[in-house]
Amino acid sequence: MNSTLILASASPRRRELLAQAGYLFEVQASSVDESRRSGEDAIRFATRLAREKAQEVFALRQSSADPTLVLGADTVVVCDGEILGKPVDAADATRMLLLLSGRTHHVVTGVAVVAGELLVEVAAEVTQVTVRTLSPQEIADYVVGGEPMDKAGAYAIQGYAARWIPRISGCYFNVVGLPLALVASLLEGVEFRLASQTIPARSLSLG
Amino acid sequence: MNSTLILASASPRRRELLAQAGYLFEVQASSVDESRRSGEDAIRFATRLAREKAQEVFALRQSSADPTLVLGADTVVVCDGEILGKPVDAADATRMLLLLSGRTHHVVTGVAVVAGELLVEVAAEVTQVTVRTLSPQEIADYVVGGEPMDKAGAYAIQGYAARWIPRISGCYFNVVGLPLALVASLLEGVEFRLASQTIPARSLSLG
């Protein structure tokens, strides 16, 4: 990869995953409004936010001399028709964990790669996650421990909640927050489109 | 848990997973012969080794005053009818990765909990893992990097190979080396049996 890769996310989990998969990148968090529009389903919501995050950071980098690829991502949990983001407080975390207990839910991550105004790739990954039945005491202890607070759906599969999750179906890294195989494939596609163009992406993005 | 938990494994991944799930434990590696008996299938092989590892370490702890639970585990990969352990050298790692490329395989971990001669619980977890097609260059670079060498099936899902694995079906932690939900359930079962006995496990094991 010859372009500079920017991860438009403040999440330490996404940073760790992208580094684990061998990518070299910079981090620049976006400041987009993360509220959901009425009638927007989980996939539309997560992919719109991913695109907005990546486009905002791409716009901030317009002045950069190097060609830039910006990666945005947003993760939500869907259970029993309800879309769960990060809990707002301990009571909200408890409510979410009670909802997930003994059920199978879906984790949806929207991913966007932006390399110019006309070079935007967006996709979503969906993973099915089964949580065993949790006792009220287990939920209370987990919430007091603090792990749920900055996680969509109020749990971290890569944390203490690991022992409560006997099975998933789909991409594991999606559940942590960044579907690595999908990201690799999107980045390869955009790199290929960049390489096969006579006009550099930077010119394209300047319109 | 009132008993001392011992992990009978030298694997740093198993140690990290068990700590992540919130367990307090000691580590004592076993020295059992890990060769497969003729005609032994993957589940029998992995569960026998898990039990032998745990029983060996339990026997070494006989003199300990505290009641002890010993956890043993063994992981193998099954692809296209072939059982893969750790590669013996770089050529063997390359051969295994060529076999896994573009295919779905199974990861089998045998788990055993030993708390006395009559208190032995054994189980196995099987997870289906899909690997995308790998180029000869990708395989060569990965083998040179050294990650495959001490891993069953010559890859680490929690490492660089993450980007090659778009989906799994089953327990993720099993693929790393220790199925945490299964381990939690076995430990709870053995603790319950210990708690409901009038004779302490230590006396049983000396019987």
C-alpha cells in the first residue's frame, strides 16, 4: 500500500485489531453526531455513520500532500428488534445485558473506505452471537466492574464476557469492533481502483 | 471457587484467555507424550491428551494441602480428513497453510478438569473456521515471520492471520486454544460435585 491509511476512530479495540492484522496507519478521531435517524435500520445506520466518520476525516486531510485512505467504522448490536449502542449509564448497561441474556443477537459493523469524493466503498458485516443465561448477580458484578460502559451492547467479547459466549457465527473481529477480512478486502479494492486510474485520487477529491 | 486452580499447559495463549475470563490460577506444564495413537480420531486424541496432562499435574500436586482443580487442554486442526498439530518445521507449516487455503476446517480442543481420581470431567469443543484463498507469497511471508511455528494448523487467528478468516461458526476462544464457555461450565460442574461431597476430594484422590 502506497497511500497513508488513517483510522477515523477513537476506539482502542479498532486500533489494536488493525495493528494485529499488520497494517501501518495513523489515527484521527471524527466528531460526527452519532444519533440514529428515525426509521433507519441497523445496517443503514452503521454504514452511514462509518461513511460520515471517514468522509469528515478525509476532508480534514485535503491539504495533505500524500494520497490518503480513510477507514471509518461503527458497531451496533441488534437484539429482539432493538438497536443497542453504547449504554448511557449503569442502569442502561444492566437493561441491555438483561435483554441479551440467554438469547442470540446480531452485531453489525458498518465499514467505509474513503480515498476521494468519487472513491467511497461502504459495506457491513453481521455476526450472530449467542449469550448464555446470566444471573442478576453476574450482570450486577459485571456492570460494577466497568467493562460494559464504552461498548455497543454493554459487553466486550474480548473481555470478561468471553466465558458467557459459547458460540458465534460469522466474523469474530466484527464483534470486537472491526471486521478485519472485510476491511482487508475493501482496502484492496480501493487500492486497485486508485492504481488503475490515470488521475490521482487527490485530484479527484478536489473535484 | 475455594480450590486452587492449576492450568496444566505451557501455552501463553491459554494463560491469557483464562486470565481474561477472570480466573485466578497457577500454571504447571505437563510433560506427556503428545503423539497420536493409530486409529485415534481428533476428538479422542485431543480429549485423551487433555486428560493425561491434567492427571499428570494433579498427581504431582498430591502432597499439596489445598484442594486442587487441574485444567488440561489440547488443540488440533482437522482439514480434509487430516489431523494437524504444530508444524515441525517451515516446510511443514507451508504444507499446512496450503491445505487450509480457501477451505473450511475444524478446530478441536479437548478439555479435562481433574479434582481427584474419581473426579474427572472431559469434553471437547469443535469450531468451524473458513480461510480465504491465500497466495503462495502470502504463505511464504507468513511462515518467514515465524507466527505459524508453535500453533496447531500453523496459524494464529488472534495474530496476523485474522485478516484471512472471514467467518467461524462456534466458540472463538476454542480456535485460540481454550473454549472458555465450556471450561467455565466444566469447572462449575466439578466445583458443585466437590461441594456436595462429604469426603473432601483430596481424600478421594489418595484412596
